[in-house]
Amino acid sequence: MTTAPVLFLSDDRTVLGLDWPDGRRGRFHAAWLRDHGQDPATRDPRSGQKLLTATDIDPAIRIRTAVIADGRIDLAFDGGVSTWIDSAWLWEMAPDPLAEDVAPPSGRITWDAGLDAASVSAAYPTLREDPAALAGWLGWIDTLGFARLTDVPAKPGALFEVIALFGFVRETNYGRLFEVRSRVEAENLAYTRLGLDPHTDNPYRDPVPTLQILHCLENTATGGDSSVVDGFRAAEILKSEYPDHFDLLARYPVEFRYRGDGRTDLVAERPMLELAPGGGLQQVRINNRAFHALRSVPFDLVPGFYAAYRHLVEITRRPSVVVSFRLDAGDLFVVDNTRVLHGRTAFDAAGSRWLQGAYADIDGLRSTLRALRAPAAA
Ligand code: NM2
Ligand code: OGA
Ligand code: ZN
């Protein structure tokens, strides 16, 4: 990927510049370079964890020499400290991580109704046998926030076997597993025959469960079709159509709350569009059923806030962004619940519809994915 960069040292020796032959450029402060040293005294080679602590770093440290040899940059600092850093790793670090942009985190690809739901579907038996197929399927969840699975046994609890392929269940007040079927005295509107607008789950939790898995055991009802929407794309559209609306939803938090079962009272006050420090999208929380109170928006901005909220929800219902599909017995899908909304149409009482759901977390999924892709990497 890279060949050796040309190194430059600033006159005061506090900044190292690197110019790679492929055009990439990087600048790194001396203190940053000291902190990111890869020698065994800085970082434990066994665990990869850092041994150096914050107070070991002199913020005014200066670079005495920087030399490239064998793909490594050897660094010596005033005061006698030295370390080294892989030049390929610095190449990866070189793009500015705080670029002022609405763009989602690197590696994520936003999509709209043009996404073919069949193109992100795999068969469960294949994933069990073929690590490359598993990596491909997990890769869809990583980059697109959505993937489907067919041929999962239509038996209760089978979704646990799927989750075990990549991570761990996140248990909540709804249980390790929850039964999504209509019932009397429903403690949540998900447990009725009502349609559900595209939403993210559990916005009243902090942190939210970052993955939702829904597995279909029976679906002979008329209606009850599923849909997903890329919330990052919806937010990008909002920003392009009316930047002030985007800013209102990103700036002011909403109180989300759930206390439907008589023994739970979950509250999180968070913006619907949560941005990373550099301005890129980090997470969306869109769920009208759980939008409990608006108390942090200045009085004069309340009408504008409602206009912005309505605009965003209207975007999430556009046929140009919604991907619809139907779950049959043995089908399953996973969404990145920080990003992708899911919904269903209402269904009738004539047939029967039974899903089992569970939450899990995407950091563990990404860990499994990296390990599958680079099993030998330390
Ligand atoms: N269930 C399915 O976040 C929500 O309240 C949506 C969650 C009840 C676990 C439904
Ligand atoms: C849920 C949900 C969708 C469905 O359980 O959180 O949104 O298809 N269910 O029943
Ligand atoms: Zn839901």
C-alpha cells in the first residue's frame, strides 16, 4: 500500500511531516508521536495495551531525530527518550479525523430505496460453515447497518445461535429475548397489531443497544411487512434540504422515556441527531412513541423544532428511502440501531405473526469481523 515517506522536521522540532509517494501527507506533533510509540516499553507487546501514562509525556517535548528504516520511523527526543512507529500505521492515521462534514464515520456507506434487500441476504447454514461468508455478512452490518439471513431454524431461541456467531446478547428489561407478538395488555406498542413507523429502538437507554436482531417464527398474517431506512441518509437529506432543521435536531436534546411495565423507568436526554466532535453523524434516535418531553429547546425555537422534527420524519417515510421486504418463518434481520430505522405495517388478526427479538452490540461484531479478516494480526 505504501512505500517510504519523505520526512520533514519543523524548525522548532515540535512537528514531524510525512509525504508519501501516493500523495498522502501527514503532520504529527512530537507529544503525539511520543504517546503513540510502538516500542515494548511504551506498549506491552503481549496485550497491545499502553504502558506509558499521560504524566510520562512532556507536552513541550521536541524531536531530536527522525529516521526511516525498514518501514519504521525511529524517533529520538530531547532528554534521551526514544521510540519507533510503523510508517504504514502513520499512513493510516494521516487523514484529518476531525474533517468538518456531516459525513458518517469512515467505512460507513449510506443508502436509500435503491438498496436491493436481496443483495444483503445470506443463508444461515452457509455462515456457519464458511468464515469468509460470515465475514461478508458481518461486513454488510458494519458498513450498511443492515443484513438479512434466511434458513434459520424457525424454532424459539434460534436467534441466540446467530448472535453467537459474532458476539453476545445485551440483556435488558425486555429480557435476553423478547416475544414480538400481539397480546392484550401490551406493555409496549411493539406487542400489538399496530403498524410501527420506522424507528430506532430504546432511545430512552444510554447507551442504546447498538444491534437489534429480529427472527421470524410465524408470519401468516395479512400485513406485518417489514421496512428499514438508513437514518444517516435521512439526516444527510435533511441537511441538504434545510440545514437549519438539521442543526436544531443536532443541537437540542429530547427526553426519551419508557415506563410501560410498571417496574421500569428509563430516561435519556439526547439529541435525535447526535454528532461526533468533528461534526459528522454519530447516532440517530428516532422514535416518536418514546419521545416523552421537550424541555431543553428555548421557547422561541419550539415551533422551528417541531417543523424540523416533522421534516425529518417525513423524509424517513419517503418511498425513495424506504427498503421494504417481508419476513417469512426462518428469516431474520439485523440492524445497527444507532443508525438504521426499522418498521412494520399493521397486521390483521386472521393469521398469526410471531417474531423473537434480541439486542446485541456492534463493537463486539466489529471485533469479530476484524479478527476474521486478519486472524494473524497482533
Ligand atoms: N421491544 C420490542 O424501543 C422500543 O420501545 C421499541 C422494543 C419492546 C423490546 C420496542
Ligand atoms: C420491535 C419492532 C417490528 C416488527 O420489536 O422493536 O419494531 O416487525 N418490531 O414487529
Ligand atoms: Zn422496534
